[in-house]
Amino acid sequence: MMDKRTLALFAGCILFGILPMFINPYWTDVLNNVGLYTILALSLNIILGHAGLFHMGHAAFYAVGAYTTAILNTQYGVPVMYTMPLAGLLAGIFALIVARPIIHLRGDYLLIVTIGIVEIVRIALVNDIFGLTGGANGIFGIARPSMFGFKIKKPEHFFYLIWGFCLLTIFFMHRLENSRFGRALNYIKEDDVAAEGSGIDTAYYKLIAFVLGAFWAGMTGTIFAAKMTIISPESFSFWESVVLFTIVILGGMGSIRGVLVGAFLIIGLPELFRELAMWRMLVFGLAMILMMIFRTQGLIPPPPRKYDVLAYLKDAIKPSAASAEGGAR
Amino acid sequence: MKKLIHALLLGLVLSLMLSGISWADTIKIGVQAPLTGKYASEGQDMKNIVDILAEKVNAAGGVNGKKVEIIAEDDAFDPKTAALAAQRLTTSGVVAVIGTYGSAITEAAQGIYDEAEVIQIATGSTMVRLTEKGMKYFFRTCPRDDAQGAAAASIIKSFGSKRIAILHDNSSYSKGLAEETKALLDPSTIVFYDALTPGEQDYTTILTKVKGSNPDLLYFPGYYNEAGLLLRQKMEMKWNVPMLGGDATNNADLVKIAGVEAAKGFMFVGPPGVNDLDDPATKEFLATYKARFNVMPASIWSVFAGDAFNVIIEAVKQTGSTEPEKIAEYFHKGLKDYPSLTGTISFDAKGDRAGKFYRLSKVNEKGEFILQ
Amino acid sequence: MEEFFQQLTNGLAVGGIYALIALGYTMVYGVLKLINFAHGDLFTIGAFLGLTLLTSLGLTDHLGAFAGVVVLAAMVIVLVGLIGFLLERTAYRPLRNSPRLSAVVSALGASIFFQNAVMLIWGARPLVYPHNILPKTIVSIFGMDVPLVRIIMLGTSLVLMYALYYLTHKTKIGAAIRAAAIDQGAAKLMGIDVNRVIALVFCIGPALGGAAGVMVGLYYGQISFTMGWLYGLKAFTAAILGGIGNIPGAMVGGLLLGVIESLGAAYISIAWKDAISFLVLILILIIRPTGLLGERVADKV
């Protein structure tokens, strides 16, 4: 039977799921934003949290996805949900092209290059590159998504779309963490050189991390574009990358729960602080500093992986028992 | 300890959520503006102006026997935050919303207001397509790029300029105005067209490049900060080409930044600026503003917010109701030449401000703006 | 050709300012391995403090232009240095033993805090420095008109940079700074009070940034609470370009970035100027991953 914790988690999810019926559309929309940022932060988590790559340019991948959807939908009439995989794909390809030459850069150099990338993308968008992006005015008139004939329009509808996708993302990330790929990334994060020495092709894995993270961010861009119905370069600035970066670090690098809590705080707090009007961001900046000082590992850091050595040895002595090596906790 | 923290957090959240509850039975008017972020000075001015006007109305007994309450929400010049601000305002029971500044930001909120059937009067959004969507609750008290562009183009033509250099700052407003003006000029007369980066301060490189194309007029439909810097650095280069700006260059600080000597001869096209409004009510209002905040409003955009407030109050008064339906109808049909801060206001069928009100002004050797 | 040299000079003048600000980034990074995102905002604070001091104390009225500016710069240097010291104490020291990225987030928080503090204290709209302090003479060099002030600005930047170089390479305290930059643990074992060294670095670096702020205010005239962001990013780019942690690198990086920007704007496109700068940066880093002059810290194997 399910233990108490899983039961509580389940109950919590159900309660969360019926929230939109009780709270007003504004708070639902806040939760929608939290959801979107959670998905984005989880996609960044692969790159930053697991692989330990200093990436502050994630908004660029998000932008590629959102603009792909916007252009395909407004210029070619492709229904929004069909553009989603394409948006992800294009973002992934973009990441491949862009990350390939810089993948071997160290730490802070990679950081500034990723900042440069996101700025270049933003400038390209503002300058109406290829005449497609609408410049500073962006693209408008993006259609609403429809699933199985149901048109998703109001914040309540988007709530289920976004959080449904979020659940999917969490599931996927959880599987990724416990896979060979996830473990390789963590090894690379801890010690790049040793990992290479152990036979892991670090450049390859890092690149895959980028592409995967970008792919996911691209798809999220689709949802964003459909929800806002207009997109403009402002939404994809370096500042957005900073927000995502902060969510991952604050939440605890590599921890799914941490990212979730981080998103709630970073997105929710400025909304709660609205009463403070002009003081809103000042207090927020202070809150950021304090949060890092008091929980430097992040709010919910990933638990260290535990390998039950004794059980492993027992299994090795009794080869009949078929069990995988411990289990990451 | 953990429990205490949890309790405190919960208490904080609840109190903040509940503090949004305000007095019943007031007329609530929303202001959506960039109170923080890069354009905070515009947004804060907007709020200040509306606040002063609201106080005056309340001091005189309110409207239809009720007091006016202003609910201001920050959109930080960001589309996402704007959408959230709009959601918040539409669930706060406002009659109408004044704002915002920035066309893309206004557009992000537009759909939400339209769906919620709340009146929106944009005050700093000149992009043409905002009023081309047939939204009956959307209006604006600021001009539109094509109307302004036409005014600028005809003035440029009247100068007889043969080699025109156009610089903009890639913002929605500036580029929009530049494009509209350019479209109406003879293509063979345009020798330079590019964008500078606002927020930087060194424009010598750009000016050197423009100088290389040998123009006889420099048109800069951008903001007064950059215009001031351009004038100053242009003078340092000993370059005397005449310069023409758009309405956002109309600000007394322009002369402060450029220095009286560099600013002399600078011209701009636009609706009357804060300083040339002769209406006594306007002058009185400006005096009150100056007394409280020690400066004049930074630009014309925030004054358009004051206009928006005035017409909303007038509409509520005349229709005796706060139904958006009735107010929208009044705006379209009833409001004619209502005297307000920047001149007389009427709205056309699309919700745009009707009437021509662009004038050319020039800076004299004392640094004053003189209407031509 | 004349235009080329004119643009080159334009670029060098701006580059001097980038270099000054970059020095602050690079010093802090060298010792703490921290990218102080709040550095650009310290530059802004310097500019605003300078204006307030200048107008309220009437320095140039009483002391004359030259002495007034020097005194003003000195005051701002001391004040911003103090703020830098306090910043390190409150926001970074508690994170000394934490993962690096935690300090980065704290730095970002500090940046937001400072920027909004400036907005709330001095108001959201741009302020203007008085005009008549700096000389307006324009000198003619090789047929180009260069305002004397630009030359003075570049000269001052170079002097300050040399002073810093002298400090770090020819004095005992400088040796201590460099030792702490190479290996904090070993430096402690050698008897160096690393805490004091770090505090000192956080006084000097931000102080230079503050001085740059005053220079920018005096020369360009206009200051706004958001200007730190753009200058900070460019200065950071310049520091990386030259090799982060490397003081001469910051100098070279700053000047080079100014020139690249200028020539990029002049010969390719003004609207794409910043994108071009970043592109050049990326290209240089691909070829030389540790920046032009390389890092001062040994890479572990």
C-alpha cells in the first residue's frame, strides 16, 4: 500500500488541481507563470544543475521556440499545438549550432559567452532579422491552442495545460536523473577531468545536455506564445535568463523539488510584494541575498546519491538475486 | 522554529492577499504603468499625475456622490508582468484602466481588458495596429505613429531638405515614427537610416558615421535623453547640421543635458508640450505638480495619462453610470472637444484621439521652447 | 581614412571607461573567483553620489574646476570603496565557503537592491551634471578634432590603471593580493590575513568603478539609475576578453572592446553594434579560451 508520504503528496496534488475553482483568475495566472517558469527552470536544470555548466543564456532557446511557433502560426496558419515539437526541434538545433564551438570553455568564460548569445538573439529579434520577427513590436495574433477540439483560452484552462505539461516534465526529469545519462552529467559536474579520464566523452554529454535543455525550453516557448498571443523581444532578455538561473541555484542545483519551490518563490514573491509598489524590487533583491545567505546550498538541495554497498556486496556473493545497483534515493 | 517560520510566512501571505480589499462604494480607476524598471520615471509620473487629479476631484466632493479610488499596478515594462497586472486590475472592480507606456506592453494587456470588458485608455502607445483591431473598449489619448509621421514628413518637406539622415532607437515608438515618416518622404532624399542603442552615452561613433553621409537635416524621433546627448556631442564635433526631433524630445531637461549652446536651434514636432499649455486649469495643475514633486512631469506621455483620467471622470459624470458599455458609447459619441491638459479631446470611431494638434517648436538662445 | 582614425579615437575614449570598470571586476574575480554583478551598480552609485556631493557642497565653486574635481573624485572613491567593503561583508563573506554559484545569486540580488535603491533615493528620471566644469577646448590631432576632455579621460584611466598595476606588482600588499588570488589556503599558511586582503580588494575595485562613474557623469552629463547595467555588462565582457583575473588584461580588454564597438558601428551597422561586439568576443574565446592575455590563475590538471 502507499506509504503516508506518497498519500500526502497525492492529496496535495489533488488539492492543487482544484485550486482554480476557488481563486480568482489573477492568482490562477500567477500560478500559470510559476508553472511556466518551473518547466523552464527544469530544462535549465539539466544544463546548469546536473551538468554544472554556467549557462545564463537560456532565454535564447525559449525565444527560438516561442518565435518559431509565432511565425509558423501567424504566417503559415499551423495550429499551435502542432508547432510545439517543431519549436523544440528548432531550439535544439539552434543550441547544437551555438554550443558546439563553445562547449569546451571553462566556467566563467562560458557564462559570459552564454550572456552574449542571449543578447545577440535579442538584438536580432529587435532588428527584425529576416523580416520575420516584427522588431520591437513583436508578433501578435497568435492563435489559442486547442486540444481535442477544446479551445484553451482562460487562465483556468491554461492552468491545466501548463501544470499537466509540468507534471510530464517532472516525470521525465526524474527518469533522466536516475539514468546513465544523468549520472554521467553529475560526474562531469563534480570533476570534469576525472570524468574524461574515466572514459566519458564530456564534450558529447555536455552538448546533449544543452540540446535537451533547449528542446524542452523551445516547447515551453510554444505554450508561452499561445498564452500571451503576442510576443516581443522584451520577454526574452538577459534578465529572464537571470531569473531562471536564480530559480535553479536558489532551489538547489539538480533538485526537482528545489526548482519547484524556487519557482514559487521567485515568481510568487514579486506578485505578493505588489502592495509595496515602487519598493517591490528592492525588497526582492534583499530577499535574494538573504535567501542565499541562510540557505546557501539552495532551499532543497538534491540529496546525495546513496548506494547501498552492503546490499550490493550481498548480491554479488549471492548472484541469484537480481537487483540493480542500489538505487539512487 | 520551523513552525514559527511557516506561521509567519502564512500570515504574511494572507495579509498581503487580503490587504487588496478596499473600501466598497468608491469609483475605482486603475492605472497600469511601469513603476519599476527602465521606464520607471514615465510610470511614476503617470501615477503622480493621476493621483493629484483624483485628489482634486475628491476634494470637490467626488463624482456622482462617490469618491474616486486609484488602483495602480506595476507592469515593469514587461509583457508578462503587464498581463498579470491586467489580470489583477480586472479582478479589482475597476471601471477603466489608464495605461500603459510602451506599445508591446499595452498590447500584452489589451486582450485581457477587452475580454473582461474593461475600458482601457492607452497613454504612451503609438503603434498603429492597437486601434485597428476593432476593440470597442480601447482608446488612446496619445497620437498614433502614422498621424505623427505625416505631420513630421510635411514639416521636413517644408524645410526643403534634400539630404535627410534618420536615426531612431529601435524602440517600438521611435522606430514606428521613423518608418511612418520615412514612408512619406521621397526615397532619394534619405541618405542615412539606422538605429542607436538607448541607454548608452557615447554617440560620437554614430555621429561621425552620420556626418560622413553629409546630410542637411538630422531627424531623430527618439527620446529627450538621447537627443540631448546627440546635440551635445554633435557640437563637440563642431558639426552644425540642423536637428529635428519628435514629441518625446519635448522636455525641459533636453536643454539641461545638451547645454543651452548646443540646444539652440533644435526643433521638434509634436503635440503641445507641458510648458506651452495655456489653459489656466492646466497651468494650475502644473503648479500643484511642481509644488509637490519639485519638477515638472518628465514628458508629454504622463500628461496624456492625466487626460485619460479627466475624460473618464467626465464620462462617468455625464452618463451617471460606471458601466463600461455606457462609458465606451459616450466616448465614441458623446465626448466632443473636451478641454483637457494637452488640448481638446475627442475620440474617433477607432478609439484614437481625433484632431490635428502637431506644432513645430524651436529652441532659442536662452534655451526656451518657442512655438513656430 | 580620416574617418577611420576618428572612429578609432572615439573607441579608445569609451574603451578607457570600460577598462576602469573592468579593473574592478577583474580584481574581485582574481581574489574571490566571484563575478560581482553588483559592480555596475557601484559605478552608478559613484556617479550619483558624485553629483550630490558636487552640487550640495559646491566643490568647484569654492575650489575651482581642477581642484574641485580631484577632491570630488577622492570623496567618491572613499565612499564607494566603503560601500564595496560593506557589500562584501554582508552579502559575500557569509557565502565564502558555499558553492560559487550561491555567491553569484547573492551578487545578482545585491545588483537589484542597489539599482532600486538608487531609483528610490534619487528618483527614476535621469539627472544631469553641471556643464561648465570640464574645459571645452577641442584640440587638433593629425587633423582630427578631439575634445581635450576625452584625452584627459583616457589619460586618467591609464594613470589609475598603472597605479593599480604598481600596487599589485611592486608592493608587499600587492604581493599579498596576488598570493590570495592564486591560492587562498596557501596564502593563509604564509601568514597573510586573507580577510583583510579581500576587504582591501573590495575597497579598491568598487572605488575605481565609482571614479569611473564620476568621470562619466562629468563628461557625458547625463546619469540614470539603469546605466550600470549596460556599462557593467560591457566591462565584464572586456574583463573576460582580456582574461579574467588579469589586471593588464582588463586594460587591454577594455580598450579593445571600445575600439571593436566603434569600428563595428562605423563599418557594419550601428543597430547591430552590440551583437557584433559579442560575436567578436565569442570568436576570440574560441581561439583563445582563457582570454587574450590569459588567466593569472593556474589551471589544475
